[in-house]
Amino acid sequence: MHATSLRGSIPPTYNVIWTTPSQNSSESMPCGGGDIGLNVWVENGDVLFYLSRSGTFDENNAMLKLGRVRLKLSSNPFNDNTFRQELRLQEGGVRISGNNTVLNLWVDVFRPVVHIDIQSPKPTKITTTYESWRYEDRLVQGSALRENSYKIPQKFEVKTYKDDIRFVENEVLFVHRNRNDLDNAFDYTVHLESMDAVKSELYNPLKNNTFGGVIKATNMKPMGESSGKYADTDFRGWTLESIKPTRSQNIEIALHVAQTATLDEWTAGLRKIQTEALQNQKTALSQTQTWWRQFWERSYIVIEGADSTISRNYQLFRYQLGCNAYGHWPTKFNGGLFTFDPVFVDKKYNHTPDFRLWGGGTMTAQNQRLVYFPMLKSGDFDMLKPQFDFYLRSQNNAELRSKIYWKHAGACFTEQIENFGLPNPFEYGYKRPEGYDPGMEYNAWLEYQWDTVFEFCLMMLETERYEGRNITSYIPFIESCLTFFDEHYQWLAKQRGTKALDEKGHYVFYPSSACETFKMTYNSATVIAALKVILTRMLELPASYLETSQRQKWTAMLNRIPPLPFQEFEGHKTLAPAVAWMRVQNSETPQLYPVFPWGLYGIGKPDLEVAVNTYKHDPHAIKFKSHVGWRQYSIFAARLGLTNDAMELTRLKFQNSNHRFPTFWGPGFDWTPDHNWGGSAMIGLQEMLIQVDGKKIYLLPAWPKQWNAKFKLHAPYNTTVEGEVKNGKIEFLKVTPTSRTSDVILSY
């Protein structure tokens, strides 16, 4: 093994290249940057793309697209055997070419502007059409309601309200401003959940939310309006055309999302974006390309040979995540910025392009966590901020839940929460028994499931350990989540009897939940593991983070956590999902959560065989084993050192999707593209290469000998591990800083 400077990144062969046009939007490729996502495809000679941006939540809390753009060139260069469409990962953009005509499509990472640059060998007439299906109000009915927070029919009409779309001089302006003259999904949810008394104190992301943009192109003028139908949805188009044929054309689309007191204020913000784009037009492309190069250089995994598809798709999916690096809102697990016409996912969903299952403003924690965990080892720490900020914005609302319902402190986060921190109204339950606890979701899958927030607390704590981030702003949030469990379970115990703790001075976590699967549990393993790890990690923080009184409080709470439960199968001791449970509701494997995410069991840790026994002998663990969707078995296998299982499951996770773009996986259990499918796959591959325990770095703990690879991943304490493995051996290794080299443990 030798130290070396192993400069590397992803190879150009990872670029996705198509030499034939696409049949429809399901055969689109992603393009984006900052917090903008485009689905780009060429169909019948036309270049089309959908526009998406973080935060486009309407009155119903659906996440609306910003429209579709269609480009036509009179020379029709993209309709013969010279056609080529390429996602150029190193630059972050898409290039389309044919008959010596080149169209470059890219998004400014630092300003919300889409750029189209066209070069033609001969003068060509170009038309740019903005297409929208929201040119009129649309009733949302039947299964289409699953795109928003209501999910099922209501006693009132649910509508997607029309946008304001018009020509303004030589531009096309389009905007959706949420109406304030009627109740929206926020108002409805607050009333349903008996929170009206504190409504004025609640964070509301839907009020005055306004989103849209403007298409501008020099030497183009309005041509007029048109109408048509794409897939199952009628639309209207607003077209700009060339004033005269040209060899060179630049088109800019500035996008803006903001909660503003007036429409004029929003419009001023949009014009400011245009002005900044004009001021930076000479440097914007080079700045964006530099950002993408640095993105690829800070982390990569490149596998050679027959299984190179695994690492190629790892990088492609990381690109999809990188397109929302700087969003105000997290990347949604159910499609991110890259959903397309739903009929191409499932024929029964013949709805508009705004549709996605599981809603637009609904944040499902147990899915979202898998999108964000891989960013630690890939070193994408800046990309964690949108997910963390979502929780910080929701903290007050979650604390008010505890105060209103139970008269105690602490932030109560349920599963299936809205983007304002309250439970999704459908999951909360429309038909609730009289006298049922108003703080509870009346839901067989979600009742008493409150602990998933701790996985985001863990990520917050990990950023302090990985990158040295000052997490002072996160500490009150983590403490509030801990306070809820401390106060609520003592409160529940006092409702049942005279004692708040058991005879050993431990909490009684009843009723609790082990994921959505083992319900009405007594001392759930997921709750115990989460609290044990978060409390331990809080107490390990540098002295500056916690006062003595805080440390005393959390030490006392840690001492009240009961031990993990165990069971036995055929003489093999295994981890149990809980001490006892009432029923099995879903198909997760919470008995292995002490392995991941909580890391209480794994390589180099005590009693590894107990966790391995759980994986191999627990009947539920065996029954639920799969690679599909959010399943974590590739991660479990890697953390347990089960190399063959990890390899096979990772191959299945990373195999090409059933759509043209290789990492548009899904729908799995959710939607397409399935981002928690991709995130869980990334985590599993990372854990095969590197695992960490405190300051220890285990290298190749579950890496197949036949996988030769180059890699660069991140570890705690501002550490990067860069190297090359051949035939199961480390050929080259560079650990930065070099002082951490002694902490590396080779697992062969």
C-alpha cells in the first residue's frame, strides 16, 4: 500500500448519450442546478422540457410544475441519423446536436435561470413555445387528489387554480399566486386538527406563495397563442418566434418562488433575478461548470469492468440530488424535481404533469432520510441544509402540538407531515372516533410513530463530526425532540397508573411503534436505539455546546432508557423489534435499525453475531428481504460484513431502471423517479467501501474482491479517504489529513 496523490473524478463514459429521439416525456433526461430541474427530451424533431423548482406549493399543497417549453427549428436538424443527446455530467448540462446544429441547455447554479444556447450552420427560424395546462381552473377529482394534501374527495370542490400567463412586450410571463380569499390546505389542516387557537402563531408556507417566471430571447417576438394535447392533458401555448432567421440564439428563462405580500413585490423579485443574470452573463456558465467539476472531484466511486453500471448509476443519481443543492425545500423522495406525465408511470393515473403519488408538500420522514444520509460520506454537506431548515421552520408548530394537546413541552413530529410540520390531514384521519386524542393520527400504519425525526437529528450531529460545522442552531431543535419523548411517555404512564417509570427507573415506551410495521409496541427497538444514540452523541459534543444543567438533564434521560429487546429463533439470539407488539402492519425490518441507521451493531462492535443472526434467522427479516424502493437490505448486509449479500443486493439496487434514463427508478412503493430507492442504494455502496466507528475508519468491510475501483469518500473529523482497490487489496491510499491514516483499519 502506498500513499499517492490520486486525482480523479467520474469518467466521461458516465455521460448518458442517446442517438435516437424519444417517444415521450418518460424518455426524458434530467438537467438542473441550484434548485431547478428540467426533464429534457426530443420528440418528432421538437426539443421539449418540463420546468420544476423547489417550493412550488399551491393552495392544495400540490407541488406544481412551472410549465413545459417546446423549441422548434425550421431546419429540423434533430430528426435524422446524426441526432445526439448527451447529459454532460462534468459540466452539468445537456447538449443536443444534429446536422451540425448544436443546442446547449444548462441551469445557472447560483441564480435561478435556465439557459438555451443554439448554434446553427445556416440561418434558421426558431420558435419557443411556453405550454401550460393551467390556463384555466381544473377540478381535481378521483385519484388525482393524491397529488395534494387532501388525497380523497372532500365536501367542497378541490381545484388547481389557473395561472396568469401573458405576453409582456417580447417576453412570456407566467405566474401562480396562491389565493387568500378562501381556505387552503393549511387552513383546512389546522381546523381539522383542533389547532385554531394558535393558528396565528403557526408557520404557514402556503400563504401568498407565488411562483412562475419569464421567457426572454433577444431578436424574438410574440407569434400568438395555440392549443393542443400532450399525453392525457390539454394545454395552451404562448409562442415567441425569430424576428428573422439566425445562426445563433440565446434564450433565458428566469424562475422565481417567494412568499410576498403583493404580486408587484414578487414581480420585482423576478426582474431582479433577470438583472443579476444580465450582469453575470459573461461568467455564469464558467462559474456553473466550475461548481459541477468541484462537485464531482469532492467524491466519487468508479468501478471497473462488468459491474461498472453500479458506479455509473451511483453518479447519475448523485447528479439528480445535486440539482437541488441550494433549494429552500428538500428534495422530495417521490420524484424530486424530475417527475413526468403520470400515465407513463401507471396508465391508471391519466392526470396532468403536476401529479405525483404521496403529495407535493407532504414530507415523509422515513423516506426523506434515505435521500439525505448518503450526503455525509459523499461530502455534500451543503446539500443537507434544505432538509435541516425544513425541520427548523417546523419546530414551533410541532411544539405547539404538544402544548395544545397534552399541556407539556417538546416538539412532536409524526410521520407523513406537511411542509408546515403538522400531520397530513388524510393520515390524521377524517373520520375519527368521538373523544379520540386530538394529538394522535387515527391511522393503523402511523399511530405512535414519532421517532423518525431522530434520524435527522443524527445527521445534524454528524455534520459537526464530519465537517466541523457549528451546530449551535440545531441544538435547541434536538433538545426539543428529546424533551417530547421525556415528557410524553411519563405523561402517558401517569394516565395509566401512579408511576411514571418502571421498577428499574426506566421509561415505559408504550404505546410506541417500530416503524410502520410492528404496531402498539411495548419498548420499540427503534425508539430505544434512537434515544440511546442521540443522547450519547449530545453528551459527546464539545463543552461549548451544552451548559452543565443541560448535560445533567440528558444524562438523567439516558439513564432512563430501557435496554434493547431480544428474542431467539432456533437457538439463535436475535434483536427484536420490541418487547411485545399487537400486530404487524407493514413490511419494514425495524429489528435491524440498531444496525442502520443507529450503528449500535456492526463491524468492529460487540455482539456482531446477534445482528447477523437477526438478518439470517428472524422470519420477518427473511420474509421482507428485497432490493425494491426504500428497502435497506443492501445497507444491512454491508454493515454486517455480509459481502456476497451486499454485492447482489447492490447490483439489483443499481440496475438500470425500466425507463430510458437509467436512474429513473420506480415507482417501487412510491413514485417515479424513486429518490429513496436511489438514496438507499448509495448508502449501501458507500458502506461496502467505508464504515466508521468513532475515529476508526474500516476500509473495504464488505467489498467484493472482483470489484476493482477508484474512490473518494468522506469520514468524520474533516477526513477524506481516496484510493484504488484491485483484486481485494488497496493499491493506493491517500488519507487527508495524513494524521488520520493511523485510524484506518483494512478489512482484509
